[in-house]
Amino acid sequence: MLRSHAESDAIPARREAKSLAVVIPAYNEAEGLDALQAALDEFRRSLPYTNVRVVVVDDHSDDQTPMLLKRACERHDWLSYIRLSRRSGSHTAVIAGLAQCDEDCAAFISADLQDPPSLLPEMIAQFRQGKDVVWAVRDGDDGQGLFEGFASTVFHSLMRRISNVGELPYQCSFALMSKRAYRNLVQQAGLFPSLLVDIPRLGYSVGVVPFAKPARKFGTSKWNISRRLRLLFDSVVSASYVPLRFMIYVGGLVSLLGFAYALFLLIRALSNGPTEIAQGWTSLMVVVLVLGGLQMLMLGVIGEYLWRTKEGTRRDALFLIEDEANLRSIEDH
């Protein structure tokens, strides 16, 4: 049974990092797999005293990614591959990869090399000094377009302001975690995982390594507007009660204004006679429609929370593995 961080032993002054797992979610990345393998192989040689294993999680790609990954596993014993039975998103893919790990520490990076593996040794150094979570934080926008940079800024600003989570560095990109951190992350992951919410919730000590994000050299980003909005919505609803509290404030304000307006109409009708009531029909309908719209919006937000609560009680698996190569069981590590 996995222990929670509250039950874990005290953090030692310095820890060993004899083994490292690198989890990489991939979706339709066939174009850049050769460059990814070369970069990972070079990174492995830069850590001669650390056993590095790479787990690539195919998020049900529909191009040549699965075939190329299986061929790569035949050439590299340090590379493992799993394919999910349905597309589940990169955050779920990372959880699926971490569930296969038992190394001293584990990191997750993107497959497009915009999260450079060469940054991991510096992150491992902070892990050895006692940090359980080390975030790589962007301090440059070379790899971001105008919209991407704006969307990222808005997302992180909202998450820092309204999320009920622990420390979340601004513009964080990827992370390295201790064994107890990533195993507790896997154990506590719900049906709607968000790494930017679930990792800070663990409450472990945090380190930061800044880097300038390089420009994308191949492929196209899979993070379109709809997926960004979905991640933002999932993260906010999963980590914050602010939408519910906001509805209370708005509802109270609208009710107060409604009572004040009703009192104004009553006084005006009594002063000017019954005909004033008929003349106020338009304004009355406007008020009814506005209040009806607000009520429907509030019911929708409440329904979203109730739906997620219902989904959380189901025993559905977060992910299912359809295929694998070079995958070792945890007992074999």
C-alpha cells in the first residue's frame, strides 16, 4: 500500500538518484520521433551514474506513432512503450506512464522537445538536495506564439488566483518528482486529472529551474483553443469553490436589485394609477428574462459540480492499456 506524504519519513539532507524515469505523452508525433530518440540517448549518456528509463505513452494516435515506437523499443532496451485504448489527454497519459514506474525519481516532458531533456540534470540536483517536486519554469517566450503566450498567461494567472491548491509556480512547464510524490500522485488521481492542480495539492517541497522555451522544430501543437478551455475549466472546477461562491454573491446582488426595483415599481404604480402597471410590462419582461438566464447559468455550474461528484463515485478506470513494448512490471524494477 502506498503511504501518504504525511506518513512518510522525514526528508533526508541529500538523496540518491540512482534511477530516473522519464514519462513522455505522445499523440501523432511520428514526424519528430527520430529527433526525440536522439535527444534522449544523448541525455542518457550525460548521466553515467544514473539508470535512465523512458516510458512513452501513446495517447491513441492515428498516425505511424505506435509502429515507430514499437520498432524503437526493439533497438533500445531503455525505452518502454504503452498505448492507451482511447484518447484520454496528455495529463491522463502522464498518470498512466507514472503508474508503470518505480525509479528513485520521475519526470514528465513533452514529445516535441520544447521541454528540453538537457534541463533534467539541474532538476535532479535539486531533488538530491531534498526537493520532492522540481518545476521547470519558462522565463522566455521563444517557443510561444502570440496567442499561445497570452493563453498561457491567462491560464496561470487564473489558477494562481482562484485555485484552492498549494504552491504553483508561474509559467511552469514540466516537472521532476520524487518517488513518494509521483506514487501518491498516481494514487490520488481522479477521473479528471490536471497535473497543475494535482501536483501542488500533494503539498511537498517545491524547487524551480528557469529555462527559455525553444521554438517548436517539427509537427504542430495539439493544444487548440477548445482543449485549452477544457483544461482551464476542468482545473478550476476540480480545484476551486470560487464559481459556487461567485454564484452566491451574484445571486444576492441580483435579488437585492430585484427587490429594490419591485419596490420602485410598486410605489410608482400606486402614485400614477393602474395604467402604470400595464406600461411597465416591457421592463418586467426584461427583468424576468435576465433573472431566468442567471438561474439557468447557476444551475449549469451546480450541475457540473454534481456531475463530477457522480463520476468520481464510479469505479471506471482512468485509463486502459491497449498495447505495450518493453514494459517491465514494478516488481521487476
